[in-house]
Amino acid sequence: MTKNERIEKLTDFLLKEYPHTQAFNTPNLVGDYMESVYEDESIEVRYAPGYGYVEIFGLTESEFENITVINEWGSRFTLGEEEDDEAGD
């Protein structure tokens, strides 16, 4: 699978399962309970059901920035169904 194909597969998963969800590419430090919800091609997504955010690992910084958007408060969110939607709405 090419690099673009793996990113496309991840983006499709996030659009379907976790649209407009706050996203981080660093592990939480407070010990929130996390569930591994996606593992493929060295990419892992973990979900915090108690707080409703995801952690995405295995991407470069630029890849992570390309699959997320920043809202007006400076937080990163996964994309929604429409690319021009404001994140978090």
C-alpha cells in the first residue's frame, strides 16, 4: 500500500467513525482510558470514550496536519463530511 493510500484509508475511517472529533498526535499524560479503534500500516488510532477525543499515531507532523483542521480556539479536529465545515460544530 502506498503512503497516499494508507492516509486515504485512515481519512475514510475517521470521516465515517469520528467526524469532527478533537484529535491529538501525542499520548495523553493523565491516564484517560483509551480504546484502540484502528490499526493498519503502522498507523494507530485510540479513542477516549469518556472524553470523546482521538489520538492518532504513526503519521508525520505534516500528514497529521493534512487530515485535521484547527478550530477558532486553536484545537485540532478530524474532518467532517464537508471539508469547509468549521471543526467542532
